[in-house]
Amino acid sequence: MGRAVDINSDLGESFGAYTIGDDAAMMPVITSANVACGFHGGDPLVMERTVRLARAHGVGIGAHPGLPDLVGFGRRDMHLSPEELRTAHVYQIGALWAFAQAQGVPLQHVKSHGALYNMAAKDEGASRAIVDAVMSVDRRLILVALHGSLMERIGRERGLRVAREAFGDRGYERDGSLVSRAKPGALITDPDAVARRVVRMASEGAVETVDGGEIRIQPDTICFHGDTPGAPRLVRAARDALTRAGVEIAPMGQWLS
């Protein structure tokens, strides 16, 4: 296989009477699904339905642990101890693992959600807690981490397979972090702009920042959020552009070394 990339999305985030995103429309166009595990979104019925849908489309399945914050959708800062972070991950990974086992499919990866993901990108204690949790459950699981982040480095040091992640629908700051959702330029919803960005990421190893600069980036997996307006259309535009550029698109578990 030549240059390959995975396309992932945060799915299964509906719960109870609340529907978030369009999982049925996203699943046919992605290659990996990060499934919410009940803390920031999702519930048992939604988790089972999402795993079944992923299996039907041959999509790699990953746990998407979040902070215990349904009201804030896991996007608000919370101060948890390393032990709380570690056990919260073990708990949520274990829940999704059970649903995957029941459907006869493997768990492929783990990707933290929202504020927790951003925290772990820069905070050593949080990164180590998450890496410890993944390793204690199954060392074969792939850790998805922000490209160039502290969590990427710590995961590699501990011997995990790490998928470097970039974001097709989010703006970047000069330090490689994501633009806050409270600021202009945080979300990119134009399909043509998204297509140009992902091709540059995969083929040239670069992406434009919100202030017109540029940073180096070489992603293994590119994320599109399921709740971004027009998300399925954005993914289709990205896939078409990547294919034209000669980039193979496949689940990370099939090719990541």
C-alpha cells in the first residue's frame, strides 16, 4: 500500500430523546468511527446501534471517552485527578468493548473527546493517565492523538501504536492546537476548502493556520465531526479529492504500523 490515510468521525453521540448528527449518512463515507461511551454523549441503545452500523459498513470501531459532562457535551474544562481520568477511560473503553464483542467485531482504537482530548495534548499528567488506561485494557489498541502533541510522544514512548490525527473541519492555530470553538475560523464548512486542506495535509504535509500562516502536519487519520453542519458532504468532497491525489483511504487498523 502506498500513502494511506484513515477518515474518522465522532459518532454515536445521541442519547435518550436527543439526536446529534446523522450517523447513518456518515458511516458509508468514513473508515473509522469514534463511538461515544455514555459520559459526554451516547447511551447503551445508541452504542449498540452505532457498533452494528459500523460493522455493516466495514468501518473500524473505536472508543471515544469523554468527560462526565452531558450538559456541556464534554467540551467544558473539568479538573479531574489522573486516577479519575484513568478509570474513566477504562470504564468507557470497557463499555464499548462489550458491545463490539457482542457484535463479533474487534475494537480498533481509542480517541478521547472534546476538552479531554485538548487537555491531554498539552498536559503530561492527563496524557499519562490516558496512555495507562489504554495499555491496561489492551496494548494492541491504537491511540489516536493530535499530531505533534504531548500525548502522541508519550504514547509512542510507552510502545503503543499511535495514529497522528488532523482535522478536516477545524481551524488551526500556529502552535498546532485547534482554534477555540468560541472564535471565528474554528469551523470550516465549505467543501472545496476542506478538499484543498486535506490534500495538502496528506500530500504536502502542511496546513494553513487561521492567521494565514502554515504549519507542518502529516496525519495518519483525518477527523470530521459528526455534528458539523453538512458533515457527510464535507467527507465526500475530501474523499474524492484524496482519491484523485492518489491517496488510499482505509481503516487505520489495516495499515498503521
